[in-house]
Amino acid sequence: MNKLELEGKWNQVKGAFKQKYGEWFDNDQVLAEGKFDEIIGKLQEKTGKTKEELEDEVRNWK
């Protein structure tokens, strides 16, 4: 899955992702604007997960 496909998937699951991880973002506008790479980077710092693990989570979100 390429970056554009991941971003498209991200747009589909943004609300649920925000519910799960939203407390880690001091600026909700980051989530609202869909800055995918910035969000993944912040989540890597907060969760200790790799970029690939987080991308898989987005990809497989139900």
C-alpha cells in the first residue's frame, strides 16, 4: 500500500483514530488537517511502535 492509499484509508478512520490516540495531541488541528506523516511520527514517539506497525494499524482498522 502506498502513501496515497494510506492517506485515503486515514481519512476513512480519522475519527476512530482520534478517539484512540487524540489525548496525545496538543493540537487537534494536526488531526483535522490530516498531516499523516506528522501524526505517525508523534505516535511513534508516544507508543514506541514502528512506522510500519502504525501503518498496519491504520490499514487494518475496521
